[in-house]
Amino acid sequence: MSLSPLQQLDAAHHLHPFTNHRDMHAAGTHIITEGSGVWLKDAEGRRLLDALAGLWAVNIGYGRREVVDAVAAQMSQLSYYPSFFNSTTEPAIRLAAKLAELAPARLKHAMFCNSGSEANETALKLIRGYWKLRGQPARTKIITREFAYHGVTLATTSMTGLPSCTVPFDLPLPGFVHVPGPNAWAANRESDPVAYGQWCVEETERVIQREGPETIGAIFAEPVQGAGGVIPPPAGYLRALRELARKYGILFVADEVITGFGRLGAWFASGLWDLDPDLMCLAKGLTSGYIPLGATMVSDEIAGVLINGGYLAHGFTYSGHPVACAAALASIGVIENEKLVERVRDDVGPYFRSKLAELATHRAVGQIRSEGLIGAIELIPREGKAALSPTTMLGIKASNLVRKEGVIVRGIRDLIAAAPPLTITREEIDILFAAIRTGLDRLWD
Ligand SMILES: Cc1ncc(COP(=O)(O)O)c(C=O)c1O
């Protein structure tokens, strides 16, 4: 196959994130050129249904005029000014206030950044600063879970519980402690996920006691683990984990980079499961991916300590970038005006779940999981689950087969994951699942 001039340039000069470059260069990079609603067009003119919303981000769908116009207006009026040194801009103020209105009750302050990794990195630094100001500087350790994904900086990779992310870089750094994540399928405990979840909490408590509670600053948790394979929490698990943190005076951080802004049929998963987090990290759906933006929200108590603690020496050149904040306000406006949260909760979420359930009896399907508009299908080879090995990678094969049918899903290990824009219609959900079924029919060929 010959590469187009653009593909040749890409192969010559562009290092991609999370990519096997040799495979990509052999096949030719897939170049996307246009987007509208849930639909993309590629450089070959092919239409594709994007059932991953970019990277679990484009909650309002592609090409919304509301965001385009808000961004253009803000760029014309004031293209950039920082929020350092006693200054800021109107969109940053309005967005911080809007987030305080939408977020769980105790979270009334936002610190902005550019990505999910930076939102978690910011949380880590604010937590360290907070404990030092509180006179407990020994609380530097951080607990996260296996299968967690929290980002790619040195510290957030250290929090990530996926060997594929940590091993190539000899991470985690010291002080990052991993506990079991509630992935009953991976633990061969799928017949009793609730009991497995309970065991995970008990094991987490043993780890806290072993490490010394007075040395632990925070527990970070994605309410539904996303990039680790779409792992919704078993009943009772998350609340128990949250209470465990409270019991030992450890801060609880909800990483809502994927779960925020309606994906689960609630503004935030923290509200859905009454998690009352001390901090909450946001990105992706915050602007629906139109412009990079992240935010770390903190409780009144933490904000009070930091505000009274003197000079806060943290922040990025683009923290609270006015154009990004204008995009976020416009995207949130679309979610509100079109009642997309309620739409996921009452309409397309349950429909998505019912279509996913129809696949449960497919011969190549071992388990289905979903919550709101995010779901995963665990795949098994012809020989059964016991034949799965760490290198089977059925998910990549399946996602390629589904893409041939015109639908983008994500392959992870031996599963495929989907998280379409919240604007997806029932008809588009039908197209999505018809493509998955056809792809899976060929998985064992
Ligand atoms: C839960 C979660 N946290 C953090 C991140 C990192 O975000 P970013 O890629 O914007 O740095 C991701 C990205 O997928 C994520 O899913």
C-alpha cells in the first residue's frame, strides 16, 4: 500500500502518543478531516461513527456553532491574558463560578490547567501544600488502584495502575502505593463482584495500616475506571472506599476526567454515588475537547488553608486561558440547554445499556459492563476465557474489525470500549451496535 504525501510527512516527522509507530507507518496513519455530531470524515472521504467521542471527550458532539462562535468572539476580544499575579479574565471567573454551582456541595474553588494529567498533578501539589500547612508534612504518600489511569506526567504515571504505562519508564516513583482495583472479571471473581469489591476495600485498609495512615495524603479514584477497561464500581464499593479515607483522615480525590459532564447521566459521578470528594479533577468533557482545559476543584476547607497559607506558587502560563474557558462555558451551555445529562439518564443511556445487553449472549463475549453512556465488552477466544493470555489482545483485533464496519471503538487488552457523544440518537446507537455485532461475528475467523 502506498502512503499519501501527508502520511509520508507524518511518518517522517510526527511522534504520536500511545502508538506503535512501526505498525502505523506500515498501514498509513488514519487522518481525520471533518466532524459533525457523532460523525467523522477521513482523508479518504469515508464516514465513520465516532463511538469513542474522540478520546472520551466530545460530549456535545463535533462542530457545534455555539462553541465555535464563543471561541471566535473571545479570540477577537482578548486572545489571551494570564491569571498570575493578581490578574485574570472574565471567562475564567465565570467558569470557576459555574463549576462551583454544578459541582458537589463542598467544592467551590477551581484551579485551572490544560489537561487531565495536569489536573491530577495540580491536585497532588495542592494536597502536599495543604498537609504541610496543616502541620502534617509526613502525609506525602498517595494511594491509587490497579487499572487506574490518571495521566502521563512522572507523578500521574506513577498513580496509573497499568503496567503498560509504568514499566517502560521504570515507574512508579517512591511514595505511590497501588491497591487492588475492583475488576472482578480480571480477578476471575465475576460471579461475585460485590464480594470482590468488599475484599478490595479490606485490602486497601490493610495497606493503609501497613504504610501508616499518618504518612498518606490522599486516595485518588476514577469513579468508573476508564482507560483501564471501563470498570464500573460494584455495589457499595466506592462509598466504602470513601468512608475508609475519612476514617483515617486521608483526602479523597475523584478523578472525573471521563465521568464528569454528563457521561453517567449525572453532572458528576461524585453526585451519583454521593462521594463528597475533597478534590475533583476535570478535563475532557469540560470543553467537550474543543480546546484543551483542565480544572482541579477543592473543598472550602482546603481552599481556606491554601488561601491563608501565603503565596500559592503553582499554575501554568495558560491556567484559565480565556479562550478555553469561553469554550467550556459554551459547551456547558449546550449540555444545559439540550438537557444532555437527563437525556443520558432517561433515554440514550438506558437504550445503550439494553443494546449492549443484547450482545451478552454472543459467542465471543465474556462479559459486558456499562454505566450511562460508557460501556465495555470483554472478549473471549474460541477456546474460552482460560485461554486468554496477557498478549492475546483480542480488543485490538475486534476494534479493527468494527472500524471496517464504519464505527470507531477502542480496543484495550481483550475488550472493546465505547463512549459516544451524549448527543447520539437511538438510530445511531443501532448503527453502532450493528457494526460491533458484525465485527464480533468475525473475531474467531
Ligand atoms: C480518568 C483520567 N484521568 C486523567 C487523564 C489524563 O488526561 P490527559 O490525557 O488530558 O492528560 C485521563 C485521560 O484519558 C483520564 O481518563
